[in-house]
Amino acid sequence: MLIKGQQNMDQFKHKKHWQFEHTADKLPADCGIGWLLNNRIKDLATQGITQNLLDFYSFKYRRIPQVQADEFVKLCNLAYDSGFKKLLLCRQGIILRNFIEKSREYWDNQYKDCVIVGHVLDRGEKWWQIHPQCLFLDLEWWVASGRPDLGDKEDGIEWTAPKVGRVETTLGQLGQTYNPTEIWATDETVQVKGKWEGHNLLRVAMEQKKKVGIWDNNLRDGKEYLYGEMMDHYEKLYQVGHDLWDARWYCANTESLETTKKDHICKTVYSTSGGLSPIANAYINNLQEGGTLVAYDIDPIAVHMQWYVSNNWDGKNWSKFVQDYKKESPIIGSRYACESHLHFNDEYLEELGEDFVEWWNTTYKTFNHKFRVLDLMSIIKFKNELKSEMDEDPNKKVFVDVSNAFNYEINSILYSKNIRLKIENDYLDFFKKYPDKFVIRGFDINEVNEDPNFPHLPKLFPWQKV
């Protein structure tokens, strides 16, 4: 989840406010991301989805310098002219899960001194291919080598190529032999017939006896590619559906949780349902006795878990409580996300101390509890509901926390960045009309999009609106 003020994971044991971070230190020094646009995607719906995904990833990794272009050499030149010494090229159609985060440990080890790392495929008599879905490139080497093109596919062309050495072990599915785990340059040449995409870049590296790396299975599991330009891999689109329909509950919070109580009093609290969020929001924002606490989410599993927590937790030992329920209800438990970070929630509760436990067992029990599946994108309906919750007393607020809903991957698949920015801005205009009525949290993607620290964000891609 993306909230401002992200902190180093190594410092978490000393902090009560934490973030998952998506920062430049996951890549080599002076390395940026280059988005290679893809005008060959054949299905219009797939084209829109892949644009939306680039919108999301560019925002998620906004602390890493980024450029975009629709052609390989143009992209590399732009990256080099922008001060990049290295480039992680990602082609439109990629699904990035935790690939960048996983890659961190490789750069000073397995891929040290590599001028290229990617999907390097043995095409037998037709020589070799580099698929540009995800490609690391040493830009300083590339410039010194004359800025070679990637190399397009050409059938029937006879030419003399460097002979590439390879191990017999392969990646990929059973029976595939074209995914070697390691290759190297040799002193020999071979006569081949045909050229695959990426042949020219690999040729230059092999002729210079440079080290070329291959993404291993661990890193491959951190990403996927939709092959929208081919449409003979249409089954890959299930990866999009997998993300959309994969019910989950964030049992540990991935956004910062405040520990100091506010000065205001709230009549109503609306909160997304990740981890301790509804409970912490009610406690920190002084929801009055008998007030209304609405735990909502787009995901029914998350709403269910808040209902279960509200009716069964004793205010202590969050990790044990959550893990015990997983044993009792393994199907629901299989939908947990961020389970490895449960101890952070325990640390947060320790910070709150016995005052929180007493509040949980007294004031919390008086609330009018509501558990609702609610879509924030249905803005007219939600604004009307918020109006009905306003109190005549300006000292009694309505608190609304949307977490990262406007830059959540699931929403981002369905709604472009243009749409999400507009919806959030409409909410902000609504709250400005009632300055004494609402306290809000999480409505910040317009603000981040305009942050001068991320100058590439507002108009990175041609489909984005300024």
C-alpha cells in the first residue's frame, strides 16, 4: 500500500509507524525503470488493462526514476540522457508482483557485472532470442558499444553468429529446453538461418565476451507477461482475473497507524477493513460512546474478518488471535495477506498499552457497529450517505479513512489513473464544502501526483491527462 513517509524495513523493529517501501535501493545504483510502450496489442480491452497497470506501477514505484518510449533505442537514449547508468526495461503487458523487491539480493551476487539480464531463449538453428518483456541493461556498456538496436525478428536470413555456450539445465515447464539457466560467450561462430527478437543486442554482448544473466524461477514468479501482441497466449489474461477475484484480508496493516489521540471527538468513523484499521481509527479519533463505527471494504472477506474480530477478540495478542482463527477456519485463513508482518501490529498494541485494552472492553462495546461491502468508486451514493451522518455540533466529526483505495491494484486494473484522480478530487471538493464536519485520511493521490519530487508522474504516458 502506498502512503507518504515510507520508512526503511530494517528500522521497523524500532518504529510503530511503518510502510512497505518501493524505493530505488531495490535496483542497482543509478538504475531507473524504462516503460516500453506496446502498440501491437491486438485486443482493445487488453490494451486498456495494460495501460492501467502501467499507471499503477509507475505510481507505486514513483521513488525510482522512470522514463517511457515506444521504441527500444529511443527508450535507452532517453534513459541515458536522463542520467541513468543502468535500466530495468519493462514492456507494456507486464504484471509486476514483487519482482523488483525480490531482485535486490541479486545485483551484487548472481548478476554482478552483467551487461544484460533477461529472458534469453535458445532457438536452436535460428540462434537466440531476448524477449523484451523484462530486461536489465547496463546503459554505459550499451553506449560504449555504439547504442545497438535490440534486433527484430526476421525469417530466412542466413548469417554468421557467435556460438553461445549453455548449461543443459532449463527453466520453465517440463519438456521445454529453450530456457537455459546459464549462458556464456565462446570463441566459435555458427551459421544460422533466421533472427529472433533481441538477437542483435545479444550478438554484441557475446562478441565482446560479456556476462549475460538470466532471470531465475524465483524472479520469474515475481512477475507475469500477457503477450497481448501475439494473441496465441490469450490464456495468460487469466492473470488479470486472478488479481481481480482473489479475495484477501490484510491481517497486518501496511499503512502507518497513529499512536497519539486526536483532540477532536467523532460521531461516526468510516474505515477500510485491513488489520486494526477500524479499531485504531475509532480509538485515535475519539469515537464517542454510542457512536457509529462502519468497517467497510470492497472485499467481503475483509468485512467478515472485522465482524469476527469485533465479536471475539479480547484486545490483546493480535497475532495469536488471527493465527488461531486460521486454524479454525482454514479456507478464510488461506485468504490472509501480509501474515508475516503480524508482529508489527502486536508492537503497535504494546505502544497503546492498557488504556487501549480498557477502552476495547468498555467504550468499544457501546458502538453501533456496521460491517459493509462498499465501493468508494460509487461516489454519489457514498457522498449522500456521508451527508446524512453530519452532526449539527461542529465539534463532533465524521472521520473517513480510505487507506490506499484510490491507488489499490484492483481498482487500478478497472479504472485508469485519470478516472481515479477525478473521483478522488470530487471527494475532496465535497469535503471542502463542509470544513467543520469531516476528518479525512488517505485522500492523497492527487497531492502525490503533483509532488515536485516526482516530476515524471503527471504526464508519464501519452494517455494520461495533465
